[in-house]
Amino acid sequence: MSENLTTHAPAAAESDAPEAVQPSAPREPVAQEAPDLGATAVSAAAPRRGEPMFPDGTGPAADPAGSHHERRIRSFQPRRSRVSPSQADALRRRWATWGLDIDGLSRIDLDAFFDGRPVVLEIGFGMGEATAQMAAADPDTGILACDVHTPGQGNLLGLAERNGLSNIRVANGDAIILLREMLAPASLAGLRIYFPDPWPKKRHHKRRLIQPEFLALATTRLAPGALVHCATDWEPYAEQMLEVLSAEPTLENLHQGFAPRPDFRPLTRFEGQGLDKGHIVHDLLFRRRDT
């Protein structure tokens, strides 16, 4: 989940060559926490090109699906950036039980992974503060939080551990592969996509996550009655989201047009800063039809 509405990450240099991607929301730069002097001694520096960040397999893989899945035009900015000692420590200690590399090789047993809780998939969570807040407010719902931002993965696992949030699991890799290869039909109780990259330039619109093809896949993984919740502060993208979601025959809009922000979506400090600057945030709430 994104916590910053004041700016969006700049688009990458123009290239339409197909690439292996994770359709996830880019996140704004967040000040790195001060090094935890009590943390396990782990190098915080990013690895050299070609070197794995966690060579012993105790953390998220750089390319979990490898070359055995098709390459696509990216809809996000991959950022395996500097990881603080406490983030790396959380990844090393918690990844084996609370983490998942999206390799596309097997189905996930969500009942076992979440102790029988209904599960909501969140695509893009940034540094994880809002995700942790939602998990704490609704401990009976599991959150499968998908992103590729390694510092954010470590930060969310650390938040979950410190706050005793046993209903969070972190998935690393391509959300399309996760939906298509690793989740069973009608297995999700909800889908959340908050502040994805708007790709504002017209030639980049094809990179936007909310497209008819994506929804056609995602809705097959939603159980009847499952809630689809999107939010953006980019007006043209909001209009596109509303058009695409409204055109999906398996979904029904819970409001006439855009929805008021529901109480369960936390108002973060970054969103408050954006609102102070006059940004308009649009929420969209749709439900999977029973048939």
C-alpha cells in the first residue's frame, strides 16, 4: 500500500520491450529508520549487480519466477534498494514462516497459510504501515501482501512481529503469476490496490495495472461477495479505473460512481499531506457478484 500521495515515482526511461514484471504499486521514498544497534549484524548495503541480497535463501529472491514464465511490459518500478539492518534482520528471521516467493510452481494452501482465516490480497503495500494498521484492526482476516520492494517487505514483517500480527503474509514477485498460477478459483475474500503507479504519460497507459485483462483474471480468484477496493489520487487514472471496473460483468459498484473513503482504509500522514495540498483521493468499491 502506498503511503504517499504528494508525488509519484517518475516513470522509467521509455522502453516497450517486454520484461518480467510484478504489477505492483510504486512507493514514494520513505526515510530509512536509524540503524538498530541491537539487531543482528547484517550488511545494509545493496548487493553488487548480479549478486543475490540473501544468498543463503533466508530472504526474498531477486527473481522468484526465473525464466519459466512469460515476460511482459512492466507496470511498476522494481526497487531492490538499500535495506536497513533491522529490515534485513526481520527478513532473515521471519521470511521462512511469513514470506512467500512467487515462483508459479505450485498452488498456495491459503487455509494452512492463514490458519483458516478468509484472505484479502493486497497488491502493493509500500513500507507496510497502513497494511499493519488494517491487520491489527481486523485480526480475523488474513492479508496476503504482495510487493517487490525489499525494504518495505522487511519493514512490514518487522511491524507484524513487533505488534503480534499473525494474520499478515508477504508475497514477493509478480502478482499476475500469483493470481494465475498459485491461487485457486474463488479463494480470495477481497482485493486491495491502493495508489498504484498512474503512468501519467499517454504512451505509458498500457502499463497501468487496472486493465480489462487484469480484472478478467483477478475476478476468477474472488469468492462471491468479495470486495474489490481501489484508491488513487490521480484523476485521469481514477476515471479509467471507474470505467474498467464498471465494465467487468462479474462486479457491481457499491456506490454511484466513486465511493467515500471507508473507515478501514487508514488515512496515512502522506495522504494527509496530499489532501492539505489539494489532492483529491478517489476510492472505488466493487463487489463480486454471486453468479
